[in-house]
Amino acid sequence: MAKTLDELRALYGNDKGTVFHDPRLKAVADGVFAEGGRRAWPFAGVSTLLDAPYLADAAQVLLEGGRIDDLDVALIGVPMDLGVTNRAGSRRGPKAVREIERIGPWNRVLDVAPLQKLRFADLGDVPMRSRYDLTTCHEDIEGFYDKVVASDLLPLSVGGDHSISRPILAALARKHGPLGMVHIDAHADTSGVYEGAKFHHGGPFRQAVLEGSLDPQRTIQIGIRGGGDFLWEFSYQSGMTVIHAEEVAELGLDAVIARALEVVGAGPTYVSFDVDSLDPGFAPGTGTPEVGGLEPREVMAILRGLKGIDLKGGDVVEVAPSYDPTSNTAHAAAQMLFELACLAALAPRG
């Protein structure tokens, strides 16, 4: 019931904007406002993924065989785009997403402030020996994530092209067994070897299935469309569930979410979001844009509908900021990273 003017004056007449009487809101605000009502300036300081603390020496500690304790979720940049088939530039994706201001801290729909519920940190970027060699980059990514997983960290990653998902899944599967996956993308990314290369961004999930890292029966691909749809025979032959972009509208979001939950079940699950799943009207800054895509609000609803899945990791990929002077693409990617952070905070913890 709405308060009277006298009641509003009594509650808020003398405060400085930091008095909250709803305990849910007060809990979030107490984690945001410092004493005296000051709040960190979003445009100042060192930019990190989701404004999480930056662990400057974390990568070196892991590479030397050490552990990172007192941490739950590792935010990691993977600036590698040697696997692209069209426009390059997603190597700049992690930097662009770090530059986005004011994502979070609270998700009203899921009623969670993830960075206040779990311990997050930005570990920086995966160290790679060569900027020129796709195969060694994959080796370095996989080796680094082996060490992340050995520290019992849940990794949330920002690419880079979509080929980075394969080595990440390989590392996660060594601990958790074959993972299920919710894959939101314009492309199914299950094609074969091209020009002698199998580690390109059009085929990571074929490789992951063949390597035993990804369970195709527990994999759903949402938003698929475009003239390359003939390339994805492997998705159907392996038993993946494919929901095309136009089918999302036909089925409705509730049905899509229900199907996704049914497919992944209660087992260990990975979530991969390619920014080209969004219509290029919302996200032009990507290497392989496809007209007729999803809206950001639709993807956010799908991700929020996955609340409670056994999330073991996730990624946001294919942000190529050079093609989007507005930074809208990076902003959408940062928001989806935040949604993954919320799923991590609400996942069952073993």
C-alpha cells in the first residue's frame, strides 16, 4: 500500500539516498555504498570484467602449479581470433567488455547480486605463446583451464572467437565428465575440417563431442539461422536439439526455456553465448552477422529461465568491437556475462 506524504517524509525526508527499508534492497545497497553514501565511480579506476577485483598475478600462480583459494568464480579473457572464417577482430572482445560500465550489481528478476553472493575475480587473459599459431593457442587455453579447474574455480570466459569453447570444455570434462550445453548462437558450429584446420570457430562442438567432452544428447542450440544452415548435419546426427531463430518466436520463450531445462537436466552444464545470436541491428560488432536474430531481451529471458542448472562454466564470444562504434555489442555481451554470473551464484554448489 502506498505511503502517505507524512509517512514518506518520516521515512525518507532526511536521508542522503542511502536509506533502504526493504531488506532485500538494503542488502544490495550495503554492498555498493561506502560509509558516507559514496559509490565507486564507474568511469574511474582499472577496467575489469563486471568490475570484479583484478588478481594481477593469478595467471602466473596457476602456470607455476599453485592454487587460487578464497575464490569461487574466475572471470577470464581469451583474446584469440585465429579461428575466424569471415571478419577478424574478436581478439579485442575481452578488452571491449571490460570497458563497459555499470553492469549489475543486482538482477531484479532473479533477485540476486552475484558478486555479493560468491567471490569473483578477473584473472586477466589466458597467457598464450604465439599470436600466430591456432593450434598452440588451443593447447595453451586448454592447459590454463586445466589449472583453473584444479583450483575448483568456475570459469566464465570472454572471447575471442568461438573456437575457444572446445579447449575449455576439454578441461572441464576431465573433472566433471561430458557436459551438457545450452548454446545460443546464429550458427551451430558443428562443421568439419576446413582447409586442413579443425580448430576453427565453425566446428568446436563437433570436436568437443568427438573428444568426449560434450554430451550431444544433453545439448540444445538456440537461435540458429542463416545461409550456412546446411553445414550443421552433425548436430542432428549426434542428437543435439536445434531450435532455429524463427522457431523461438513460434514456440514462445516459455516453451524454449522448458525444452532447454529438459534437455540439460540435472547434470553438469556449460552455457555458451555467441553475440551473433543477436540480430545485427542490436549487435553489429561481430565477425559473422546474420539478419533475423534474437533480441537481447529474449536472450536474457532464456538465460534467466535456466536458474538452478548445474552450471560448471560459460562463455561470451565473438565480440569484434571494431565493427560497432556505438559499443552496443560489447554492452550486450557484458550484460549476458552478468546473467551467467547470476546463474553461477544460483547454481547448486558441490
